[in-house]
Amino acid sequence: MKITGLKVFVTNPDHRNYVYVKIFTDEGITGIGEAYSVGPDLATAKTIEYFGDWLIGEDPTRVEYLWTKLYNYTRFPGGSVINSAISGIDFALWDITAKSHNVPVYKMFGGPTRDKVWVYGKPRGKTHGELVDCALAEKDHYGFSAIKTFLPFAEGTGPSMKQLEKNFAALRSALGPDYQIAIDFHARILEPATALSMANVIAPMYPFFIEEPLKPENIGMMAALKAKMTVPLATGECLYTKFEFNDLIKADAADILQPDLFASGGFTEGRKIAAMAEANYKTIAPHHPMSPLATYINVHFALSIPNFQILEFQNDHVPGRRELLTGVLQVKDGYIEPPVKPGWGVELNEEFIDTHPYKPWTRPFSKNHDGSIAIV
């Protein structure tokens, strides 16, 4: 079997772009993948197309070989655009390989490692009352036993200890003592002392974990903070490949690793990161803000590794997102059952995608109270 071509799709059915790749073979088997929409999404799409010339004529089932070719033949270690492009291609190659064996992707790796995949919800609200109402509604609808919510910041201000304590206490009271509640600081705190103080405020209420309490660039400072925290620290969504995760692991700077498979190197690299984590007694909770295809891929990943903990869930049951694929995974009692069809078990709805073209978008621009640029 040989690769004969590829096609890239950039679509915007809701609030952001999704970048897809479809790889064709001379045996008629096709594979699909998704790349992270890192911001300059057309740049990612063009990079995938550029790599297409490197793939023509190659055997798509030589996934490790092709991953190494893409990574090593770019002149410098990749950043967000390069690694996202490689990730999207890697997923499409695994889709083809599993289809050629007529099995789901996770069965290519001795899976499944578990009977079902645990997922958490992400309730939102401008007040602690709205946050509680949203959390309870999601619990009733999906059966969640875990959530992750966001540290509330007033526009242009820093973190509020009292606000955090009040919101977390309201959630704990409403959801009960056994419900898992994680807090995402979104790397918006610069001072380790402030991050530690905020972790200590909610520690008596047993948070599940605290995510990105600091900006991720300084692993040494993250390690120093973790050593003082009594709450599990989770991070990793902004890191690429096994090399950066190796630095994180060696520094013992996190308890829970959160690789984003769609920017960190795909399925091939994700499994290596998970193996490194396993050898150092760390669990994996993948970062997932992307499309329903990313949900499928993450579920296969969770089923293929032994140290998976929980998966971030994006609501796939809404107009726009629901029409992107030929199927949508169902959440029952807070879990997703293993897919059974070959490959990822789903295909792109290309007719729908073609009617929802690319739109420019950015993360929100925000300034501090003094006019300086805020972290978002």
C-alpha cells in the first residue's frame, strides 16, 4: 500500500477553526486526523500540505518511520505549527493502519486497557450560583462524577482568594464530598507565592487537581511550587514531544501530565510520553479543547495506555459540532464506551465541512487594570 495524496480541510462550524487532514492510498483506504488550531490555522494547513510531498509513495503503515522523517527533516525542533501538522498526519496514518487490519486503533496496541473511559465536564458561570447550576445540570445530563472549572478573574484584575474560596465551597456543598472537582488556573498567575496561597485556600476542600498554576515556560519554578503543594499539580498542554515532557518529568514538576495529542506529536508521541510518565508514577489526563474527532482519538489513546486517569470532555451534542462527523460518542454515567469500528470508527462529513469555511479568530485580547497586556 502506498500514499497517493492528501487533502486538508479548515472549517469553522462554531467558535473556532478545526484543521483536518485526509490521506489517500492506492488501495482505496483513507485515514483522517486532526491538528490543533493553534491560532495561525492556515499556516498549520499549509504545513500539512507541504509535508504531503514527503509522504507520496510511502507505505502509510510505517507510522514510526514517517513520524521520524517529518520531525527530523525539519531544520529546527518544531513549535506549535510544525508539531500540530505532524500530529494531524500521524493520526491519519494510524487510522489507515488500523483499517488495513480491520480493527479499532486501540487494538493495535494490545488494548483495551480498561472497560470504559472516564471523562469530566467543564461547567462555566460568571457567579458561583451560575457555576453550581451549570455543574448540576451537566451532572444530571451526562452523569459526570468529575468536573474542571476555571478560576474566576474579573476583567483586568488579578486572582481573588475570597472569590476562589467562595466558588469552590459552593461547588463542594452542591456536589457532595465524593465528587471530583479540579481547578484550572490557566497559567494566569506569575508569582509562585500567589499560586501556592491559592492552592492552600482550597486544599481543605479536597480538589481533584490544580491545573497550570504557573506559566509553563519555567519548569524549575513549577517544580519548586509542586514541592510545596499538598494538592496534585497538573500541567502539560503547552509542551511538545517527548523531549519537553522528559524535562518536566525529570524535574518532578507535575503529578498529572496533560499532553495535547494534537499539538505534542500525535498518537505515536503521546504513547511515548505516557510510558515515560508511567515509569515515574505519573498519570495522564489529556488536554482536549478540540472537535468531536479529537474526542474519538483521545478515547482510543485512553484505551491504549495503562496510566490514563481521566479525559477532558467537549460537548459534542450541539449543532455544528455534531454534524462534523458521521457519528458522535455518547457519555453515559460519566464514561464513554470503547468504539468498535475499524480505525477511529468515524469519518468526516465533508459536505458539511465545505459549507462552513475558515474564519479568522483569536483568543480574547485582554488588558490589566493598568493597561498592560494580560495573560489569557
